[in-house]
Amino acid sequence: MIRSMPVLQVADVARSEAFYCDTLGFRSHGAWGDGPDFVIVQHGRVTIALDRSRDGSPAPTNQYWAAYVYVEDADALCEAWRGKGVEIVRELEDAPYGLRDFDIRDPDGHIIAFGHDIEPADTGPGLMPWDGPAA
């Protein structure tokens, strides 16, 4: 495996695409469907898919994080987005799990964390030595 892409259910793909691209600085791969129904946004090597709720139900939210994105400088990113009016739901902090991070809320209520390693290493929170799949 080489990467992953969280898929977030949203009420309005165009609105969510605008938030991720215009406010957070992602780039769109383009939308699919008449609604539109689906879009992939990308920032560097991080991709997130935004999938329209097709049964009219509100977009579900996770118990807490819908996604965690590792970044180079959480402090700079937090301040830049605060200046753009992004809702910061957990302020920037040094967390007990070894990351400096903060949380935002997107237009559908999904909470996404952004953080960097306090002490960068080859392993750490969310990354362990890899010897191949479990037997």
C-alpha cells in the first residue's frame, strides 16, 4: 500500500469543494455527476474525497476525527487558516501522543486534525516500523 484517501460524506459537493480549495488551499481534480456528486481535492500528496449524500440524510460525523493530516508546520497553518475564518474547534497544542496539532470543522461538521511531530523520527504517532502484512 502506498497512500490513502478518506471519503467524507457531504450535503453539497460544490460548497465543500469551495471550502477545501478556496479556504484551505487544496486543488480540485474536478467533480463528477450531475449534483455534482463526487470530487477529489488534493494538497501535496494528501487527497480527500467529498461524496454527496444521496438519500437526503445529513452527512454523518465521526465520533471525533474524520481524518488526521500530518503537516510540516501546524503553527503556521493554524494561524493562516484562523486569518481566513476557518473554525478552529481545538486550539493548537502539544498533545501527549507526541504531536503538535489542532482541529478544524468543515461545512458539514467533520472534524479534521492537522499536526506535526514534536520530535521528528522515522516512527511515531501513526507510524511504526513495517515488516510487511501480519501473518
